[in-house]
Amino acid sequence: MMQQYIKELEQEPFDAEEFVERLAWRTIAETKTEGDEGDINPSLLHDSFVQAIKDLTLLQERQQKKCERLESVVREDEAMFFQEIYTLLEQNKQSIDTFQELDSKINHVATKVLHLGDQLDSVNGPRARVVDAHKLMSHLSEFLSNGPLTSSIFNDPYRVDEAADVIQKLFLISQDLPSPKFESVKRKIERTYSDIEKALIEDFVRAMSKEDLIRMKAIANVLSQFKGYSQCVDAYIDQSQMGCLLSKDIFANLLPLCKHNYEIIKEVFNNPEQVMAKFVLNLYQLKLSDYVESRLSSKVGSYEYLQILYELYSKTNQFSSELSVYNLGSDQNYLTKLTTKIFNKYINDYIQIELKCLKERCTHNLQKYYDSKSHQKKQIQSGGFQDLRRDLQAVIGTRANINIAQIENYGGETFLAEELAIMILQDTKHAFLRCQLLSRPEDKSSNASKILTTLVNSLLIEHVDYAVELGLHAIPVVEGAKNPPVLYFFTIVHQCNNITHLVEKQFMDLVLPLITNTPVYNECIQKKKFVLEDMERKVNLGLDRCLNAVTAWMKLYLQAEQKKGDFKPETDDFDTVASPACKAVCQYISSIIKQMKTNLDGNNVTAVLEELGVRLHRTIYDHMLQFQYNTAGAMVAICDLNEYRSCTKSLGPLVIELFETLHALCNLLLVKAENLHQVCSEDSLVNLEKSILDNFIQLRTDFKTQKLTIFKV
């Protein structure tokens, strides 16, 4: 039981109440027999608690003795460790004293060594200078002699570095020698100086071919004291750039070439930034310049020339951007200036070539298109006089029943092509991109304005506006009811809208970024706006003529085909269906509405459809006022009107309302005379003028006989 108590007491966290509960439940469980559901035996529970207290008291005494024993052992260990630490502290103190003593001795010895070194240096320095001076005097005396140089250092190619050191010092000395007396000696030293310099450069080139960077660095260090150090740099640049233009795509190899040589330059030369700047300068002024000139001087057309120029300039700019990571000096615009110097002569006359090429391509594409249609462009006269002449011809032709207008519709050909527009826009897109890259900053906006002018003239005026003018003159003048007018102008409007949307998109994407916040901004906006507004005016005029043609034919057809007997049948034996004239008109109107919805878009289609509905309503209204209606005829009129309503229900709420009102007016032809007042008071007619109601009531065949009844009501 003791072990059980120890396990429970050592649990974390320990809860005394829970311990007592477990003891109680364990006692109850042990005293109950199987199947015994009686009350708890308190005496047994009390005895169990008393025994548990005794056990826990005994366990406490045992644990107390164990703790006292362990504390005694710990105190003994603590005393022992204190003694050991004290001993170690004493030893550490002795070590510190010994170290300080040793440090003072080292400082004393070091002071003596430095003093001795200074004494040796003061003695050895002059001695070394005397030895060097003696050596130089010996070599100078050799140059003073008339014969050839006999010293081994000047004749042994393997001692060229030593010879270079000597000759460099002799060269400096010779500059101070009086000229007349030592002229020959100075020339001899200069010749030797030049020969050794040349030998070092040749040795540098050989080491470069073997990729011996250690030897190259040693020679570069020696030559850095010579006048011909720049020749060493030039030799390196010439050798490293040899054959760099032999590749088909040289720009793909230029950056790796620079990266590779930059690592070598850092390793070999003491001034890598200056050497790399000269490396890049040589690459631009000689290699790239020659390559650009060879590409642009070849005999190609203007379009290919502009493409090549754009490609070369953009690739050179990209190459410059990639080279900007290298430190090429303090001038941040160094690479930009090199690029400008290469392309400056080509950019000077760029815009003249661009405009000429663009105009030629646009003219060629336009002419090719019209040739494919076997069409010869003509001068079109338009304006108020021409419109008046057209209207007079229409009136005379209608009354005389002859065709004097002589309108040519070209078999439905619109002379508009989105493919042609896309070709022209593609050319102008490339032109704007080249303008952005190749134009000088101060000329960019004006050049863009010139390109925009070419686009507007070639595409909008020469092609779209011309097609709209042809379409205007091709709208038929209705001169009879025999054949309904065939209208191709809606297709022209559709194609015109598509092309102008493409032009607007290119203007927003490419032109605006080039002209925003520049003096030509307003000029360009007005230029485009003027042409588009003039074109819109002509389109609106054409749509108006189309609506006039539709309503004029409808009026003539109904006058010719609608019989008076249709609305005043002699018997009640008739079919309650629309008249043949009404059906023919509705069939034609439905086809016109379908054309409009297919070819018009945006607010334009809503406005035109509504205008068509208003004009149709007016024509039908005027047409109905020309007949007399009996009861059966009124039924036929209502059937016709229902057909018209069904045909025009997609033309907008205003048109629906107009035909609803007209339908209500037709009810005045049908109801009994005594009910007319009630019908006129209905919501659909109450707001109409009394004259309109009277006009419709007078169309009743019983109007004269029922006049008193009608007016009494």
C-alpha cells in the first residue's frame, strides 16, 4: 500500500481532494460484495481513513529521515568543492602573476628588437640604394660605350622583367642628362626601352594565348611603369575582341564576351574599371559601329531599312542596359552616349524616311485593294447643292414614274475592308514604336503627330470616308412601289464602326503616351476629332436617307396595293387576318430591322430603331386617315395594326406606346356610336387632342347617319 501512496503522491500536479476521493471510492469498492447495492458503511470508511493517516504519517517520517541523510551528504560535498575551488583560485592567481612577468619581458625584448631593426634599416637602406646606384651606373656605363650591349640581362629573353626594371630607371635618369653631350646615349636608352617594351607586349600576347593569367598580371604590373602601358591594354582588347563579329547573331555573344573578359581584367590589371571602360569603348566605336554600318549600308528598301535600324537600336539599348552592372567610371550616361554616337547619323533623317515609307505602303495597299475590286477612285461631289439636286430628282422621278436619279449601288460592294485597315494599322503601329525608340526626346511628340496625320489621311479619309461617301450616293431614291429599296449602307456603317474602334484603340495605346503633356496634344486630339465627327455626320445623313427610303417606299406601296375595299367589305364573310399589303410591308420592315440590329451597335442602334419606329407610325397613321371603315373594315384595320405592332415591338418603349395609342384609336372605328364617349375617356385616349379623335371618328362609314348621335354623346 505504501508503494501505491508514493505513486499517487508523486503525480504532477498533486490534488489532495482528488487523492481523498480515490481513497474513499477504493475503500467502498473493496467492501461491497457483488450485487450489493446497499448503503455505504461509514465505520469501514472511517477505519480506512484512520489507517491511511497512520500510513501517511509513517511514510512522512521515513521521507524526513531520508531527506536529512541526503542533506548531510550534500553538505559534505559542498565543503569538499569549496576547498577545491579555493585551491584553483590560488593556482590561477599564481598563473596571472607569472603571465604578467612574462609579458613585461616580451615587451622589453620587442623594444630591443625594434631598435635593432631601425639600426639595421638605417644601415641597409643606404647600402641597398648604393648597390642599386652602382648597378645602374654599371649599366649606364655600358650605354656610354660605343659598342653593342653586352650585359646578359639585355640579351637573355628570360630576364626581360629584370631588364625592364633597369631600363625604366635608366630612362628616367636619361631625361635629366644634358642633350648635346649625351644625345647618343639617350637615343640608345630609348631604343632599348622601346625594344624591351615591345618584347614585354609580345610576351603578354603569348601568355594571353595560353591563358596564363599569372604571367599576364606580372607583365601588366611591369608595363604599368612604362609609357606603352596603354599598348598592352590595346593588345589585350584587340586579341580578346578578335572575331566577335563573325557570329550570325552578334548581340547574343557580346554580353558573354564582356562577362568573360571582365573576370580576366579584374585578375590581370591594377585598374580594371578603366580597362573595362576602354574595352567597351572599343567594342562600341569599332566593332558595333562597323556592324551597324554594314547592315544599314546594304541595298534594301526603306521598310527593311527601318526594320533593321529599329532592331539594331533596340538590341544595342538592351546590351547597354545589361552592361550597366559593370563599373565603367563616374559618367552614368557613358553607354548612352556611345549608343547615340553610333546611331546619330541614322536618326537625323529617320522621320523623313519613316513618313515616306509609311505613305508609300499605305498608298500601295489602298491601290492594290481597289484594283482587286476593279474600281477606279472618283472625285465625289457632296454638300447642300448635291443633296438638293438628289431630292428634286427623287420628286420628279416619283411623279413622272421614270428613273432620272441614275444611282449606282456597285452591286452591294461597300469598298471597305477590315483586313486592309488592319494592314495599315499594323504599319502605323510599327511606325509609332520606331518613333518612340528612334526619335530624339524633343522631337518625339511632333514625329508622332506626323505619323498620326498619315494614318488619318490614308485610312480614315482616303478609305473609310471615301467609302461612306460612295455609300451615301448609293442609297436608292424611291421612285415607285414596285421594288422595295435595297440598302447596303447599314453594312458600311458596321464596317466603319469596326475600323474607327481599331483606330481609337491604337490612338489610346500608342499615340497618347507620346503626346501627353506636349504642345501637340490638343492639335492631335482636334485632328482626329474633326475627321471622326465629319464621318459621323455623314453616317447620320446616310441613316436618315435610309429611313426616308424605307418610309417612302412603304407609303407608295400602301397607296398602290391597299384597296378601299379592304376596310369597307360589302359582306361580313371575311377572314380576320391582316391585309396582303400589310403583310408585305411588315415582311420588308422586319428585314430592315434585322439589318440594323446586325450592323449597328451601342446607343446608335437604339436611337435609329426608335426613329424608324416613329416614322413608321407616322406613315401608317397618315395612311389610315385616307380610308373609310365599316364595322368589318375596322376589324381588318385592327388586324393590320396588330401585325404592325408585332413587327415593331422591338423598336423601343416609345414606339410601343405610339402603336398602343393608334390601336386605341382604331377602336373608335369599331365600337357603337353611343359608346364613343366612354372609349374616348379611357386612359389611352384621354390625353389626345380632340381634333385627332374627331379625325378618326369621321372615318366611320356611319358617321353621317349617326352624326347627331355621335355629337350628342
